[in-house]
Amino acid sequence: MTSATVVGAGSFGASIADRLAGSGYEVTLVDQFEPGDSRAASGAESRLIRGCHGSDEWYTRSARRALDLWRELGDDLFVPSGMTWFARRDDGFEADSERTLRALGIEVERHPPAAAGELMPGASQEGLAFVLYEPGAGVLRAAECVRALVRRARDRGAELVRAAARPDGADVLLGDGRRLRSDVVVWAAGAWLGKLFPELVRLRVTQQDVVFFAGPPEWTTPPVPAFVEYDGAAYGLAALDGHGVKIAPDVEGPDFDPNTRERHARAESERLAREYMRVRFPALAAAPLAAATVCQYSLTPDTNFIVAPHPEHDGVWIVGGGSGHGFKHGPALAEYVLELLDGRAVPEPRFGLGARTADRSLRTAGAQ
């Protein structure tokens, strides 16, 4: 039996461990935290899942496949709310996405700006060229998704080890001195990848705050769709599972050290959220603040993922660089990783470890 060690139990790592365990590998999954911990980028209450990825068919197909796999994992992990995209330009990210979705046979609707208020309660059409709606998109209950992946991986025979880890050649050295030696090692350690492989991995880790407001009763998901405004660098959803209305300013935040930085949301984030609401959801602009939490992005310059073999150690792979849009892809990315390990696919150059040129973001424009 082929042995595998996966370091990192977030969306990427847990998905890979689950996929390998289900494919006959002897798997050890290592993480310093419990699955779904809020200190990991895959923790907290919710993540959006949508097909729109501009003109990029690979990510569009991956998101669609991942949705099927998340739904197979559990009935309550996916919330089918739909997704509203507020497009400020006729020829922007949303128009490219619409063409790609239609070419792949994925349902999508284009509406005039006046439909904004029909899709989202009280939404303003100010500055909009059109509105795009994805009926099949929605929300993932993030922490529960990760816990479900780990639970199934363990049911399939994987061992979960709570420990810090670092690379030592091709081996995994645990904080208590134990050494794990496997046929395959996958490092999927999220924001910690750059610290573990400083000569190979170039990631900018940023603090990204999420702000919750106490909205009116009609602002509940479902039925209210989630939303993204690409050129407004904002996304969110109405209240879900007792949480308030989620408004996430998607401007890149300050550099963030996941080991030492205190997790206090910045007052600037509430200000940005309220500025956005004054434009798009004016009735919410004065809503009481309910909570503010801290997440982190692991950003590559072009927002493409890292899925690459270690240049010096056979069987060692580095997977990460979720860049603020990776969570949803976890189970589909794991299928791709298994194909790489089994020799049924070759690594895509754009996912490699080399230098990258900044490109249009697959998340939002990243600036208001």
C-alpha cells in the first residue's frame, strides 16, 4: 500500500487526504489545529461557491465539479441560495464569466440594472451596467465542510495527528520529534507554506476582516442570494445560521503573520463595509454592528494556485496559494492532485513554483 502524509487539514489538505484514503493510500493527516479551527483560512462559518471565474475554463469546471463533490459529502454543507453579481462594466469580469458559463452549459441569467432590487432586497442599481445571476451557486458552511472531509477520511482509514510540522529533506518532522517518512508527502499548510519553504514559495499573507451587521428579517439567506461586486471589491450574504449580514471588503489587507499577529479586526474594515453598503444597500448602511472577525489570504501574484512537485525531493508536493478564492475548489483540486500522483496528468506550468507576473484576480478586483 502506498503511504502518504498530508500536512494541513484545511480545504485543500483535508480534501487531498480524503481522496487519497478513498483511493487505497495509507494516509496520515497532520495539522497543528483541530479541523475547522478559526485560525486557519478554511475555518469560520461560510464561504461562497460560484462558477464565475472570468474567461478561465479550468477554474469554472473545477468549481462546478467541486459543488457536486461537496453535495455528495453531506446534505447540509451547501446552501443553495444563488449568487448575484453586480457588474459595473459591459466588458468586465462578469461578461467574460457569462460567456464561459454558457459555453460550458452552466445556467446563468443576465438582467438589467433595475433587477438589482428584485434579486437583493433594496439593492441600488447605481453605477451598474447589468446584473448577472447564477441560480446554481450558493454558500458552503466552511468549518462543517472541513470537519466532514476529515471525518470521512478517518472513516476511510486515515490517521489524524495533531502536531506542528516542518520539512526535513523528504520527511515530515513533528514538533515532538517524531519523523514521518512516506512514499508521498503533500504540504498543504496554507498561510504557513512560505515559512516552511522560504526558498521556493512566494506568498503574501494578508489580514482580511469580515464584518457582520444586524439586518432586518428579510435579509436572510436563503432565500436572499449571496453576492459579489468584482469591481467594488466586496462580497457577502444575508444572515445565515444566526450570523448577521456578512459584508466582506475584499481590498487586500495588511501583511499578516498567522503565528504572532493578534486577531483583532480593524476599524477600517467596518468603515469600508459601510461605505459599500451606502452605495449598494443603502437601507443597511446604518445597521448595528454585530461582529467582526479576522481571516487571512495566502496570495500568489496572479491568484493562481500552487500545485507543484518539490524540485529536489521525489514524491514531495506543495499545494496552496488559495488567494482568497480557493476554499470552494478543495474536493475537485484533490482529484487533480490524485491524477498527478498517479501519472494520469502532468503539472500545469501556471501552478508551478517559479516567478509569476501579476494578473487579473480570480477573486475580485482587489481595489475599490
